[in-house]
Amino acid sequence: NDKWNVMAIEREPGQWYVGGTMAAFTGPPPFGWVDRIDIDLPAGARLLGAESSPDAATLAVAYFDPAAGDSIAVVDAATSQRIGTVAVEAAVRPGAWAVTDRAVAVSDGVTVTTWTHGGELLGSQTTPSDQTADELLARHDGIAAVHHAGATALFADDGVTPPRLLDAGGITVEHAVIDHELDRLVTVDYYGRIAEQDLDVEGEPVHDDRFAAGNATSVSISAGDGSTIAVGATNGRVALLDSSLAPTGGLAVRAVPAQIDDVAFNPGSGLLSTGLAERITALSFDDNVTTWNAGDGAAVHSFGGEAEEVADCGFFHSRVAFTADGSLMAVTSHDFTVALLDAETGELVHRFETVAGTTLDIEFAQDDELLIATSELGTV
């Protein structure tokens, strides 16, 4: 690529080489290895990972010492001399530690603990979110914590300044990086939505939904001539197609990406109902079911969506079924019940208490005299 390529390789336990090569090994020397760093790890130590500070002046290497547990060695990148060693009481998890220009930080999921490069403890602080801090990213004088369900928080690296919640989250973050030049945190969530947060200014992150196309989850064809096809997706939108699959419009069920788990046309009125199955916490889901006029995109009525926590609810499927005349509709809830609604008004007619366990599917049968529900436990 006509540019310098730099790599760091551990040849022997504790013996690191930093190398650089010119493209195709052409041009003036040097070639091959240009620097060697001997960190002098304890006997039997196992490497856990390496990080460099944003200013590239410091290299930190995490390792497991059979005699002392997990530790982090901090090395001056210019002289290859060890600056200090951080003794970590908890396990050093991949991605859950970082080195700034002046400190080392480690997260155990609930607290973020900070030390100087020399190994002096600065302090421990609890994350400002109820989610676990799974990844730490270093800025020059602080740490951004990324939580498993999308929350982000900013810590100073002095171990004293209270952390600041940047985003409450709600959607799993797949990738995160700090742009050091602009001092901003950039994340990509499960749906492909990009969020950019200025770390020096308080305020909401800027979202870019251009790549949040979503995955198709469900389809329904309008009754009668079948002129309209509705396709639900994980980005919170419903695509409307004609019988030749040409786009004719769409519905924005949620302003932000959310999983539409089911779509169903009412065979009587022609209205379209959508069922969400968007995880909120480990035990709660947004199970809202909304009925729409597909022609103008107006919401007619809505049911559910309280997102209460339900014990043992590890997963949920939203399902919507209609009687043949479209007068009644049945919908699933993540509290293991099935609700029977007046399809015109959305009013609750009856709630069926199923056996404990997520309902997988529902269907009316025998001229709409019976409602059949199947469960994850294998029951009908």
C-alpha cells in the first residue's frame, strides 16, 4: 500500500517486538524489526492483552500471574522501561480495561477502578447506569464506558470526579471507538445505527440511521385482491409493497430502531396491526401492538407496551391473529398471557392465562370457537 506497516508480535512469553516494513520490502532501510521490548513477566505468566495510550507514549500489557493473579505492566514506549505494575484484584476482562495518557482503568462490570501508571490507586467509582460496563475506551484524560445494552458513560481518570451518563441506551452496542482528533465517542448498535457523542459537551448524541436497514421478520398480505404486502423489520419500520413487490410506502412504528416481530392485516377492515418484541432489560420487553390505517399511516389503537419485568421471561415472540370476520384479535404478551381484543376498538375482552413460558404462536380454529396457543415448554 506504499505506506509504512507497523505490527507488534509476542515472540516468546514477555518478549515483544515492534516491527515496521515498507510495502513489498522496497525502498531504503530499515527493514524488519526496529524495536524490541522485554517486559520481564513473571515465570508462567499468561498474556491477556495489550493497549497503548492515546498519545502513544505508554504501552500497557495485562497478564495473569499464577502466584499473584491478574496484573498490568506499564511501559514507557520510547525507552522500553517499565514504569510500574498495577495489581488488579478482579479479573481483567478483554476490552474492560484501558490506559489513558496518565492512568490505567479496569471495570469489573459495576465499578471502574483507576490507578496511576506507577500503580498507585486513585479510586473506584460505580457506573451511573444499572447496566454492566463491558468495554472501556481511553481518551487523553478520561475513559468512556460502554454498557452491554447501549448505555454510555464518561469517567475522568483521576478516580475522584463523578462520572457522567452520556446515553441511557436500550439497544445493544456492537462496536465503539473514540475519535481522538475530534474527542467524540462513535458507536454502532445492533441495528446498524451510528451514534456520535461529543465528549466535551453535554447533550444528546447525533444519530445516523442511513445504515439501519433492518432485517425482515414478518410478512402479511391484505385480504381480498392481495394488492398490498406488509413486511415488518428490526428497524422499527414496515415496508408496504404492491403485488409485484414494488414499494408503495411504509410505516414508522418507532422513531428509533425496534424489532417488529409480527404484522397482520385484519381480514374484515383491512387495517394493519404490528407487534413489537423489543428487549428493554434482561426480563422485560416492549410488547406493544398497534393497529394502523396503512393508507395514511394513522394509528387507530394500541395495546400493551408497559415493558414490566417478568420473572423467567428470557425471550419473547409477538404474535397477532384475527377471527375470520376480523371482529376479534388475539395478541401475545411477554407476561405469558394471551389477550383477546375487540379489533375495532382495541378494548380487552378477555385475558387467557397460559402455562408459564413464552407463547410461540397463536391461531383461531373450528370456526373461531377455539384459540390455540403453543408454548416454549412444548404444551398446546
